[in-house]
Amino acid sequence: MTQLAKARAGVTTPEMKAVAEKEQVDVQWLKEKIAAGRIVIPANVKHEGREDCGIGEGLSVKVNANIGTSSDKVDLDEELAKLEVCIEAGADTIMDLSTGGDIDLCRKKIMERSPLPVGTVPIYQAVVETLNQGEGLVQLTVDKIFEGIEKHVADGVDFITVHCGLTLAALEQLKEQGRVTDIVSRGGAFLTTWMLHHELENPLYVHFDRLLTIAKKNDVTLSLGDGLRPGCLADATDRAQIHELMTLGQLTKRAWEADVQVMIEGPGHVPLNQIKANVLLEKQICNHAPFYVLGPLVTDIAAGYDHVACAIGGAVAGEAGADFLCYVTPTEHLCLPGIEDVREGVIVTKIAAHAADIARGRESAIERDRKMSEARKNLDWDTMLELAIDPKKASRLRAENPPDEDDVCTMCGKFCAIKQVQAYLNP
């Protein structure tokens, strides 16, 4: 039985207990939200040593970090080092998006070492293996797609991105309306190429029941991907994107009927003033299933700083009700991220998630900020560094810039405002 099926049956699982304790919520309340499909716990029964994570309505906003090889750069040791950085920096989940080298080995090593839930996009590997056999993408078979999904599920992957809502009708909407950047999702591009060549419907849509059977067996959460997500501000919230979202709403209900956990993936590039509308649309159309957004990035011109554009959009989306933020690194649109790029991506996205938690009235987030303020007032540097989202960087910066007086910093030095009025205001 899946977490969803058990919640509906009134069963409290160890995973539910762990999430309730971590989130400081009532386990019965949590169980009701899971039963309604508004919270998921990605928890493949084969992923041993996993720390349970709840994603959805009423819980803290979560952060995902993507790692993995590319066709141009394959270094398993570096990807495992990125995993360690993600864990240290506080990511809640990991996705392995490998497309180069020994993809099976990379995934299995990440699964072995990750205490965090792990997600993948199985169609990537199916396409890569087809191309490695000297065949074209269009020679990819339906059975090959599902064999890849079954392999990832058997390896213990906790959630998989599957672009089931990308249909021929949605592509017709895209073609009629026109776009600046067309399709920017790799999975979406793979499936579109296959569909247009064969003049056939998306196999993940046609054979959705087969997918549900595979997911249900090991309680794998389906992350229903947005193959037609906008790749620039000009394409945001267009007919193709909304058509796909409407299909995902229908598929969500079918998944719930099969006791399969579901979350919905959201847009990538969205103007700031459209973000709340996008969150509202997803919640209404997809019956309040957890919403997993890539950013959204609020400008197209932040190359080298796209993690900042992502954090701005993520904070707004989180405040509006998005449940899960996928990080972006400084190298987005430029190159495969390095280890420090990954760290920066996690940290800035965690700042966005924390800001959203405060705006949503989450007491633990509000209290953490209050404790930081009290520590600053008391010039308690040990506590300030401990409470920082990135204690490592904060500690390094202070150590590299020692003040003449130990209880202040070099910004104000002996003219520290707090220190000057301390004796008068706190006699």
C-alpha cells in the first residue's frame, strides 16, 4: 500500500510520524492532507536509509537540487561531491539528471549515499541509450520508455518526472499561438520529436495506467512534468502551458483513484506579476496537489545570476502557495554547475523558501528570525553565525575581516549603532 492508500485507510505510517515530528504538526492532520492528495511523502520502499520529507499544503516550503552528468562532462566523483554539498547546505531532495557516462552507476551511487529523497527523469536515459545504440531518437520504443521507468523505480528512486500532459492537442495550441523560445524542456523536446515523427499521441499519456501500476508497486511519487513550460517571459501563461496544466489536472484524479501520490511541476520563466496567478491556476485546476516550481525566473537577462532571479520568483511563488522550489544555480543557461555553484543555488533557494514560510505565517521560521534579531542586539556572534542559513560562509567572512573590537564588525567598527545606544536603552 502507498502512503496515500494507508492514509485513506486510517493507517499512520512511520514516514507520517517522522514528517509530523519534523514539521511540528499533528499526525492526524497530516494523514488527512495526504489522504486528500494535498501532501505527498516521496518514499520508495526500496530506498533504504532515507530521511522522510513531506511536501505540500501547510508544511514548510521545500527545496530541490539538481545534480548529474552531461554529454559534455562526466565526472562521477564531482557529482557525488555535489551531493554532499547539497546535503550540507540543507536541500530537502535531490534529482539526478545524468545524461552522460554510466548513468546507471551514477544513479546507484547517488542512491547509496543520499539520505534525501531522490528523483530522476527516466526518459533521459531511455533516449541516451537509444542514441548510444546508433539509432535515432525516433527509434525509441514505448517498451523502452517503460523499461527505463521500471529500472529507476527498482533502484529506489522516490519520485520521477514524467511529461504525461504534453499531448498533440497541446502542441497544436503551441503552434497556433507561436512562441519566442518554443520548447525548452529536454523531456518535452524528446517526446515532441517522437510524437511529430510518428504522428502518434504521447505514450506516457496513452499508457498512463501502465505508469500508475509501476509507481504504485513501490510507492513512487509521480511528478507530472511541464514539457511545455515557458522558457522566457514572453511565453509565460500561454495557451499551450495552460492546456498541458488542464490535462495534468485530469491525470491527477486518475492517479489518486489508483492510490498513487502526485505533485505538479510548474513554469520556469514568469513575470513577477503573473506568478500568483500561475499558482492559483495550478491549485484550482489540479485540486490542490502539491506544486513544484522551477524558480520561477522573473527575468531572462540574469545570466550568471539566474539563481537570484530564481530566488525572487521562488519567494513570491512560495508565499502564493507553491510547495516545492527547484533550485537554479549561477550557471543556468551557461554550463554544467560546479560544486560551489551548487552550494550557491541551494542557499539562495533556501532563503526564498524561508522568506515564503515567514510570509505564510510559519511560526518556526518567524521564531528563527526573531532569535537572530535578539542575537544581533546582544552582539552574540556565536548565535548569529549558528542561525545563519549559510553558517559556513558567514563564519568565513567574519574570520577574514576581524574588527578591532571583538563584539562588532568592520562595517561600523567602533561606531556600531547597537553598541552606542545599548547602555541607554538597556540600563
